[in-house]
Amino acid sequence: MLSRTAQASLKSAQLRCSRRFATAAVHPPRSSSSSAVLIIASSTALIVAGYTYKRSPLKAESQKNGYESQSQLHSGKLGSISPALFMWGRNTANVVAPHAPDSDIVKRPKLVSHFDGEVLRDVALHSSYGLAVDAKGDVLQWGSGYSDDAESGSPPRTILRNRNIVQVAATDFKIYALSKSGQVYVLPSQPSKQAVGAEKRLSAEAWWKLRWLFGGGNPGTDLELLKADNTLASGEKFSTISAGNDHLLALTSKGRAFATPVTLSANKFGQLGVRRVTLLALHPSALASGAQVALLIPETHLNDLKFAIPPPPKKIDPLLLPHRDAEVRVAPGVEIAEKARQSALPVVKLHEDDEVHSELEKDIRFSTTLHEVPALKGLEITKLEAGARHSIALLRDGRVCGFGSNDYGQLGLGPSLSYPCIPTPTEIPLQASYLKTVRVLCKNVAAGGNLTYFVVEQQPIPHGRMTFDLLATGNGQFGGIGNGTWAHTASPVKVRTVSGLVEWNDEKQRPEPIPIRSVSAGKTHAAIVLDNAVDQGAVKFGRDVYMLGHNEFYQLGTGRRSNLATPQHLAPLPYPGLTPPPALTEDDPKGVSSGTLSPMPHSRMQLAPEIKVKGKRVEETIVCGDHSTCVYWRILNP
């Protein structure tokens, strides 16, 4: 039972409530006892009465940094806070908990003390190392894949300075970094490779010494600048990058798509979009002989029949058997057919010695040219995403094109085009998921692993209500489709938990759709963020977070190991100074009830929307990595 103080706070909160949520058709409330009022009122009561915030000293100076006036928006976190980085999931390489190397798994969000009080530009989580870009644009790296002494709890180290980096992408052996000026760099992920050539550069080039002395560069990090094969227009620069397992995609400010291979498997399924590439242009071994122009041909034979025609059954009417003298054609066996097809493909050999060939493929100078995707020329692209082995391009007019691997249906082309390899950019028929009388426009896309997500604006014609839906396609083995099943799908299907949501707006006296703020797709799991932040004066609510998909390494943050086939909320982040809610009593085992059948918990993770700090716009952001997840304060205008 609630105390008298809590009951009084509940009544007061009901009177102050000015905005109401619903998950179905919303109508103007007739009384303060409606379900929508109870949902928000109960949440407000829980914040006011169920939690207390202890103003313990934090590392960041809240008043000087401007956080004193910002309520954190997580349930119960009122007052001043300090920015922080939380990570959870697989920690076998000490990526999510570099300060706790003895733990292979982190079940719930855990604070990383090294980043206390810091806002960041970007974070990327690989299976063997982690990357972060600080407020100055320097790149930090940690994990056993980077440091040999990571097992002893080695803290993150700065590997790249004074390049004004805004975004990073992690692959097995290479790190790609995008600067604010639009320069794309590549550097090795291993520290032994990062230091290669540093002494030679210092001794051979005097300008390196001058740049280093005046803070203009870091000669201790080996890196190369990637250049476009086609000249960029005046004022055009690279704006975003995205990396898959073997390929990198880069988008310019004018909407042009470029790509470069990370390994020789970059175009096995056609995910690169480019066949003729330039390799080893800047490698010392190619300075005398020149760059190597190679053909990376997609293995379209993957679409062929994978099995031989079975022999006729033994027990059959003799009249149906062929004549003894007749020639019977039998399809070749799988192994013979595969060898015949593979022998027809050109083999790219970087060196006669296999070991040297492998090292050249891992080298950062393997490919330093960004090639424009020919099939996408003339199209204005607003977002370019790379999955593990496929690529997704969102066009300005709301259409979406996909190319690359489609063995799980991750391109969403439907059963009629369910081939494993789609080497040419093909429009994804999102309209097929709706009636013909519904207008469909894609607003955002996300790709990760063998999954693709589409944020769609849909509106029935002519006078229907516009709402936002989330569609998913691809590998559903671990629940990543979000429709309650564990099966793959070749066509985009609706994630109903977060689709078609609306809320009542008291100012406009009408229901309004709840947009989907962002979707972060990891290797096998995803995070969905709604754009439903609400300001109710003294109490502020943030953007709701939903998790779904694979959970073998507790990357969903639920504290349990079971996978989720439908999106689910998480508990609030454990910021310092947050007092846990009081223990539930036998008289009230379920705590404060919303008064409705809605399963939405009141104490849940919510991300803080945009605020200004020293001229910088920052907001809380969630990122899904390789079996790991993190939440950090991201700078929106670095």
C-alpha cells in the first residue's frame, strides 16, 4: 500500500498531468480517471514518491557544464547529473568492462568509470575491442584485441589525436575514422601495427616533427587517407561511414554512395556494389610495379541449384523405366559442380606466398580508394547502411534499395526474389506490406548482421491518420524480427509493439503519432528508441527504449539470458546517486498499477532528449555492437 505522502503525491500528479499516452486509437479523455491519465499519473507518482536522488559529488561539475537545469528523465533521477558511459553484454575481450577483466559477461548496464563526466562524439563496439571519440575528436581504444595487457584491466588509450574525428567504424583488422572536414582515414586495430613506420616518418620527413611539436599530428599512429576515385563537387564531403564484415560504405553530403573493400570477400554477394577496384596503391610493394586493379566478381553461382537430381526410385513400374540403350543424363554432384563454377571465377592473388598474401589483405594499404557505386549514380541518398554482408540505401524520395547477401531475406525483396545473392541495387517493395490505398514513405533504415529495419511513415488515402511503423526483415532465429516468432522472413513485417503509436496533445486537442527516434542494429540484437519525450514542468520523461533479439551474452540488459521475440523495456540506468525503489510488500506485490491492461512498466529506461551544454547539443544515445550494448551522451554538433 502507498503511504499517505505517496497518495497525496499521486493525486497532485494527476492534476498536473497535461499529456497522455496510448497505444491504440486515442480520443480526448472525458475524466481524470481514464486509463491514459492513470498511466502518466502513476509514473509521476512513482518518480515523486518512490525514488529519491542523493546529490552525491560527481566527477563532472554539473553547474559549470549546464547539467544542473536538466532533469535526467530516467524514472526517479531528478536533479543534477553527470554524463556517463554504460556498457553490458559479452566481456570475453574486456570490451564492455575494461576495469573488470575477470568477468566474461556483464548482465546489466554497468558504469565505465574512465568516461565519467564525458560527452562523446561516437562509440563503436567490436567483438575484440572498443572505440570512442571524445569531445576533442581524439579516438580511444581498449580491449584485449588492442592491448596485450587488457587482462589486467588496461584503461582506454588514445590512439589518434588532432584529426577532429566525428565517427568511427570497427572491423577485424582495420579501423575507419571520419573527420569533421570529411576525410576518411584507415588505421590498424592492433597496436603493433599502429606503430609501424613511425620512426621512419619522423626521420625522413621534417614536417612531421613540426606538426607533432605544434600539436598538428601524431606520428606514432600509422594511418592512410582514403581518396575518392571520382572528384567531389565544390563543398561536397563525406558525411557518414558504415562498415560490414568485409566492406565499407561512405556517403557524401550530396547523397553520393562510395565503397571500398576491407577484404577480398567484400563483393562475394555483391554487397560492395563495385567490381573493379584498385588495390595496394600506396603499399611499398606496389610503388615500383604500380597499383593492382582487381575484379571482385560476385559469386552468383550461389543462386544455382545446390543439389544433384536424385536417381529414380528402385521400386517402380518397369514400363516407366527408360530403355536400357537410352542415354540417361544425371546432374553432376555438388562437389563437382562447385569446383567447376569456382574455377571459372577470377582468383585475386596479392602475393605468391599465402602467408604474405594474408598479411597484405589485413594491411591498411590494401585498399585506399573509395569507388563510387555505379548503379546508384544520379540518385540522392540520405542514408547508407552496411549489414554484415549486405547494403541498404535510403533515397530522398522515401524509396529503399538493397544489394548483397539475401540468404536470410535481409534485403526484404519478397519470396519471388529470395536468392542468396543480389549483386545489383534493387528497390525493396515496402508498399507490398500495406494495402494499395496506403501511402508509404521510408524515413530511416538500420542494418546489422543479417537483419534490416525500416522506419516507415504510413497514411491511408485520402483522409487517414498518419502514423509511424517499424518493419523488419531477415534472420528471425533469435527473435530479431520482433513479431513474436522465431522464423526468418523474406518480406518486411510490422513490429507491432512499437508501430502505430499515438498520444494525445492537450495544446492542439488532437492525437498525434509517436515517431521512432532511432534504431540501432547489432550483430544479432537491436535497440529501438521512441521520440516521446515529455516535459511536465518539474517532472520530465525521456525517450522510451525497447530491446529485442539475441541474448546469449546478456546483451539485451534484462538480466536474463532468454532471447526476446517482441520488444521489451529495460530497467533505468544505475546512475550514481540513484536510490533503488522501496522493496515490494506482500500487500502490494505488483507495486503501483497503471489501472490498465498495458504491460508498460513505470520504472523503465528512458533516454534524455537534446540539451545544450557550452554551445554543444547533446543527448543520450544507445548503440548495439557485436553481442554488446552501450548508452552514452552523444554530441550532435561536434
